Amino acid sequence: MRESSNPVMRGVVRDNQTGYAGFGAGAAAAGQGAMWNQQGQQTDPYTRPAAPVTRQLTIDDVVTKTAITLGVLTISAIATYFLVDQNVGLASPLMLVGALGGLALVLVASFGRKQDNPAIVLGYAVFEGLFVGSISFVFANMVVANDTSAGALIGQAVLGTFGVFFGMLLVYKVGAIRVTPRFTRMLFAGMIGVIVLMLGNLVIGLFNGGEGFGLRNGGPLAIIFSLVCIALAAFSFLLDFDAADRLIRAGAPERAAWGVALGLTVTLVWLYVEILRLLSYFNSD
């Protein structure tokens, strides 16, 4: 069984492979150990009451929940951007709170099997809005030190993000790239490699003035590294689409759409930040 490299999506699919508790369950033991009640009707003392039937997941549910999640994230990001614009000193604290808060909720959702909890998903969107809004301000107004307007840089990053998203959706729909177990393993290995390099770059940077391996200094190696990260994020969409497709075919309940929305949002945020970083390299003096 294929699993997404996105830990959130992987958990959603795994939890729905055998269905939610009670979903689609009937009186499996009907007719066995039968007894008679006072009305002369045959009953089964071992049969549990059937769980309420929930509506099955559809593509419209996925689109709606994802749009709501991205809407909350966008509102939070815009509010944070203008808040930082009024007080630049808030950029670092808000960025840190947003990153750590978002990471904490993703971990809770992934390991606590709460991917379909709308409060956690929307809470993640609010925290990531703090992170995205503050880091967008930093890149657009502090890292880029030329005549390029902040709005233009952010607009290019947003267009690039959704351009990649819809491009990969088209690739998935036409079957140009097949999502196979081997493809999943290769993508997962690439992501592990990138994470290890990021951590190594951070640790080495503590001892050489923040330079690290040169993965984030805007040089040729940094550009290549950002392109690799963008490619990995783009290919991750294929696994996320495949996971959502399998949930729909498996008849998962409609609340599973929140987990799909969370997984897609995680990938979208990663892709946006990497595109924004890459654009800042080309627009910096």
C-alpha cells in the first residue's frame, strides 16, 4: 500500500484503510445467538447498535475544506504582514511563534490521529499565517534591498506556488507521472536528505557566522538547493493527490477532507517559502 511522504496525509490514509470506527458497520452477528423479546420479535444480544451512517467523502469536500483552510491562513498572513509593517520588531517573534505553533499542531495531528479535527487544522492555518506573513515581510522588505516592490515579489511567489500546484494536478490527472511505491520511496529519501542538509547547515552556521554549507547565502549552491526543495515539494503534490483519490474511492467519511486540506496546506506553505526565497536571491543586490 502506497503512503504519502507527507506525514499528515500518510496518517489520514492509514486511518481510513479499514474505515473509521463504526463507519459502514452493520449487524455482523445478526441471526447468531438469537433471543426473543417480549413482543415476540427475534433479537441478537451480541449485536451492537449500528453506528450513525456518515456521508462519504467527495472531491467537493476536499476542495471546500482546503479553500477554507487556505482562506484562514491568508487572512492571518495579511494581518500579520501589516502588523509587522507597523512594528518591525515583531517580525522575529511572530515568525518563531507561527513556526513552532504550526509544527506542534502538525505533530499532534499526525501522531495523535487527529488529522480530521477542524479545530486543529484551522489552528494550524492561523499559526502558519503568522509565519508566512512575517517571513514574507522579511524577504520582501529586508532581504531584498533594491527597487523591486514588496508586493511584486510576494505576488510572484504566490503565482509561482499556485502555478506549480495546478501544473502538478494536471500531471496527476493525465497520468504523466505514475505514483508507484518506488516513486514514493525515492521522494521520501530525497526529503530526508534535504532535512539532514538543512539541519547540518544550521549547526555548522552556528560556528562560522551563519554561513553553514552555503545553502542559504544566495550563491549558486543556494540556488541549486532551493530548486531541489521546490522540485521535492512539487512532486509531493502527486502523492497528496493520490492519497486523496484513494480516500474518496475507499468511501471515507466526509470529515477526512480536513486531513487532506491539512496535508495540502503543509506542502503549499513549504513550496511558497522556497519560491519566495529563490526569488529573493535573484532580486537582491
